Amino acid sequence: MQYRAHLKLFKGRHNCLWCHITSADLSKPLIQRGSFSLRSLQTLRDDHTRFLSQGQGDIKMAKFYHNVIGDAIFDIPLENVRI
């Protein structure tokens, strides 16, 4: 239930904090979704680098870079983070 509540908070193309599923794929039945790669600090760094270099930091282009528009605040491996 917490995961569903989390997804309702965020709007846009990539509204999941844990994986690269799109909002369009989320609307499909679970059996039709397939699998999606998990986000990691490395994928966040890569997406941010691409956002700055290819997307030229234009906020309108953020959806093409998994909505990563800034550097990670903490450089802590996600395996060490508990919610």
C-alpha cells in the first residue's frame, strides 16, 4: 500500500524512485508489464550526466533522462539505505 501511495505523489513519465518503469507501463496489468531495471547511484549519475550534456540541462527534457535533474545529495550506496 505504501508503494501505491508513493506513486500517486509523483506525476510524469518516470514516477518511480526505485526502478525505470514509465507511468504508461504502470497503467498496464501487472502480467503485461515485463521487467524494468532498478535505479542505482550509478544510473542516477549517468542519467544526470546525459541530462546535462545531451539535454543541455533543459528541464523540459528531464523526462528523457528519467527525471534526474540534479546530483545525488549523498553518495551512499542504496543497499545501505533503510526506509
